[in-house]
Amino acid sequence: MKLTGPVKQDIKREIDVINRMLSFDGKVILELGCGAADVTRLLAKQEGVVSVTAVEIDPIQYKSNLEMEIPKVTFKSYGAQEIEELDDSFDIVMLFKSLHHVPASEMDKTLKEIHRVLKPGGRVYFSEPVFEGNFNEVLRLFHDESLVRQQAFSAINTAVDTKLMDLEEEYFFKNIIKFQSFEQFESGILNITHTDFQLSEEILSEVKRRFMSYESEEGFVFELPNRIDLLKKTALPNKL
């Protein structure tokens, strides 16, 4: 397993990567850290999906999610390290850019909890951002996630090394994120509800300067590198 991928990577939408790596026919899905449910909506629309349990621990976002009505989706709130679900109850568990938000001391426990709620032969899809590229150079000015992303990778690697689960595939790709203004970046990144960045005027000014340096005819366009780790729960799970 590798923390970072090759220099040259495909540029893809994540939903296309998901559909290449997973089949949803007759599947019951658990999504941990669903945020504003953007991916949740796409998952619920995939052919064959039975249901999606979408979990978000942030109370503000969870309250907002409860106001949504998405067919096949049930919203819940709890931490990934204490999954409030029955053993062997999901075919697929999915985490989109959320494992590195789990406290480092709880990451191994989170992997064991995922193993517990997966059916034998079930799969867990980890989508983690790689801390490289121009967008992360802007992010680094006020929120350096290089360590927590390394810790998330280490937790996944440990789960494979200890035979908790088997690695089926590791895949690297890039997706594109576009902003039309710095104000849009502020709203979508700096003012998210689950993190209070508390930027000083000096740091905010430098963030804006760095962000504005990437202006183009198409707006502010960034390539985001990602790593996908697809793990499988063995048919005869190991004793924990």
C-alpha cells in the first residue's frame, strides 16, 4: 500500500470510480461522515441499492440533513468509533474524506467497528484525500492535515497487515474543484460548521492572496488527488 500515487493520474468523478469498483445490486449501505449528503444522493440513485444509512456526527449538519427527504436514505448521528448498528448488517460501508476526521486514538477502533457491522464478504470503501497539489497548498496555510491523513492511511494499512480485512484494490485519481470567487471558497471551506478555523486577519489575507494566484479564465480551478482503498471482510472473520 502507498500513501501517495503516481505523478500522472486519471481525472474522474468519484461516482464513476465507485461504479467501477463496486456493485450495488441488492446492497444495504452504511455511509459514515455523510456531511451535507451530496454523495448520499448519488448512492441512493444507483441501480439495485436497497437502502443507505447516512451518518453525520456534526449536530448542525445532522439537523439540516433531517430536513431532507431522499428515497431509500435514513439519517443518523453517531461517531464512527461507536457504530450504533447490529453485527453483520451491511454489505458496504463507505467513508468519503472522513476517516482522517476521526481522532487518531480511535482510528483502529473505527476499523474494528466497521469490520463488526459488515456482513462476511462485505466491503468497505475508503476515499481519502492525498495532501498534495495546489489546493492543499492553500489549505496548509490554516489547516495542515498532512499528519491526520497519514494517521488514517496507517490505520487502514494496519487493518490489512493484521488480517482484519483484505485489500482488494488501491486506486489513485484526481477530481476537479472549481470556485468562481474567494467568497465561495470562504463559504464552502472556511465557514464549514464542524471546524472553527479562527483565522487571524494576517493569515486570512495570505490565504486569499494564495487562492487568488490560481485565477484563470474558468475561475479558480484545482486538481485534488485522492486515494481509494477497497477492503473486504473475509468470509470467516478473524477473532478480535
